Amino acid sequence: MEKMTVQTSVNADILKTWNYYTKPEHITQWNFALDDWHCPDAENDVKIGGKLIARMEAKDGSEGFSFGGTYTDVLFGKRMEYLMDDMRHVRVEFNDNGNNNNKTDIIVTFDIENENPPEMQREGWQNILNNFKKYIESN
């Protein structure tokens, strides 16, 4: 399967970044690609065999979907990997940004799907990461 990578750097240490990326109360604040969408509900059990479930929907209720997967690899504060419900693989890495302990690079690599153009998928995943950056840096 063809893979794609998106990434960002956030002004936060790895522990804060990991917590904001994995805790459901934070996921609901950033896990959507468009401003007129939101993530009203999320569950996340970050351990091998644990489940990730996030509901994404239009704020007007016109459409929505649940995004989910099962963790296949977790190294606290460094990386997580999961298989989405449609069997696509996702790897999320958290790296210290050089000598700056208050900056973390997040790199997300995912298998692309066949329903939407690759560039649309890249834009969606990147928008979600951009929302994460905006959220963590404002809290």
C-alpha cells in the first residue's frame, strides 16, 4: 500500500505533546480537518490491542463518520502504531527537536486509501495536525 507522511513541530515538550495527542478530552478539541467540523466524542486506550475511536462530524449534523483503529505498537512518549478499521496502517512519531526540550516534531505516516485523491488525503491529515499545533500552543 502506498504511504504518505505529514508532519509539524509544536512548541511543547514531548510529555505534554503525547498527553494532548492521546487523551480523549484533548482529542475532541483538535481532531478534525475543517473548521465547520468537530470531534464530539473520542475514546483512546493507548496500549497494544487497545482501541482508538473518534467521531468526526459536520457541526450542522449533515454528515459524519467514526474513525477508529487498534494499536499494534506503543512506545510511551516516542511512537504509536495502529491499524485503522479498514486495515490501513498509521505510525505516529514524537521526536525532540534538537537541543530545544520545548519543541517536539510529530511525524504521521499513513497508508492512503483508494476513495479520495492522495492530495486531498494529505491536506486532510495535515489540517488535523495543524489544528493540533494550534490547540496545544494555545493551552
